[in-house]
Amino acid sequence: MGEMAVPRCVVPGKTLFISRRCSERRFFLKPCQATRSSVVYLVAEAAQRYGVQVHALCVMSNHLHMVITDTRGNYPEFLCQVHKLIAKTLNVRWGRWENLWASEQASVVELTDAASVLDKIAYTLANPAMAHLVACIDAWPGASSWGALDGRVFEVRRPGWFFDEKGPMPEKVQMRYEVPPAFAGMSRADWARLVRVEVRKREKKAAEQRRELGIEVLGARAVMKQSPFGKPAREVPRRGLKPRVAGRNKWRRIEVLQRNARWLAAYRAAFKRLREGARDVLFPAGTYELVRLGLVSSHPV
């Protein structure tokens, strides 16, 4: 039996960096019209349903990255719906039945300050260049929020080849990539300019790495020609650290880590009392799954 996941404190207002990999690192998310339209539609629909602000999105061939703000304190339901429906939709597209996602849980990292938010958004958007797939992310053929940094509202249609026309999913959904709360005082134009500068820095660094290593970019055409059942030839390190918090400000990061440790201690103490037979146990605010299932009560957020 695998190790039980450590519970998380789920409260409104956290900005999160989310990553999810495909099973065996296969190219199940390879760029094509079906992938682009279905992933953006499903993210947009779930964001509206659960009140999540999406700040950045990049879909690579075998993984995706998002930066979101959980305005209502229900991001696990948002992720559950997005990942479940992407898997069902693309399994139909590729004519397969097995797991689309890797068995490990999605990586969810709380961003504790404005610098870390900007860093993860730039990392998300620059990922195709940093992976040496394209020299400039303008050439990336996969789904990305890069072209909509200015906050334009655009419309995405329900994938007609999967969803029932008479089903509950709407025919059209509007989508807009929002400015993160940490930069709420900044105009959209200034925000877009700031992100572009940071992304271009990463493109330049990737180009310098290619010159040093003597390698070339794969190119958009070659990416699109890859089989969805293929995977990278090069292996990657496994079982490394899996941080839950990221921050450039050392003291703010320590403060959040200490807060999370206190919350976990309170959660475990409440759970211990519950197992011992107590019936008047109140779990700490931010207890999510047990409260959602109606199994326990918690202090108000």
C-alpha cells in the first residue's frame, strides 16, 4: 500500500503553481487542434464553475503547467474536474483506455510572494524554449496563455467529438487570463510587459545553453509529428524533492512553512481525538476533504 498523502490546508486566496505529467512521460498532450481546444475549454469551464482565476497555462507534449488563484478555497475540485475530463477526452482522441496521467499526484506549490508568482508564470510560459523544443515561444504550437497576456476575453467551444450536444457542458465558454492578486495594482499592459521581459530572459538563457552544449531546437513541425505514444529518449531524475511552498523572500517562506506545520499538527491532533472516539472534534480551518464529505466539522476560515 502506498504512503498516504499528507493533508493540505485549503483556504481561499492562495496562488498556486500546478504541474501534472502524463503516464510514462508519453506525448498524450502533443500539440494538435484537438488537444488545444479541449484542454483550454476544460480549464475555462472548470475555472468558471469553481471560481478559480487562471494566470498562466502551458501545455507541453507530456505535461502541463498552470498558475492559478483559488478564490473560493476549492481548488481540489477544480483540479479533479480538469484532469478527469482531459483524460477522458484525449483517451477517446487517441483510442485508448488506460491512465492518461502519471499515478503520482499533481504537484501543487503555494507561491508565497510576488517574486515567486512572477517566476513561476515566466517558467510556465518559457517551458517550450527551456526544453529546447522551439527557439522562441511564439512558435510553440501547443496551448499557452502567452498570446493572451493582455487580458483579452476569448471564447472556446465545447469539443464536439466528445461531449453530447444535449449534455450539461456549455456549448461555449469565455476565458481570460487574469493578473495575479500579488500584482493587482498593475495595469494589464504593464503586467504583460513585465512577463514578456522575464520570458525573453529565459529564452536567451536557453539559447546560450544550446550554444554551449552544441544542440539544436527540435522545432514545432517535429513536435507536431511526434506519436502520442512516444516519449523522450532521455530519462529524467526521479524521486527528488517535492516542495509545497515556493518564495523568493526567505522570511515570508519560513513564515508560511511554520504556519503550515502548525496547521498539520492541529489536524493530526484532531484526527487522533476522532479515532479515540471523541464526537465533539473540530478540525482546523482549511480541512477540506473530510469536511466536504460531511464526515467532520471544522473551525470557520
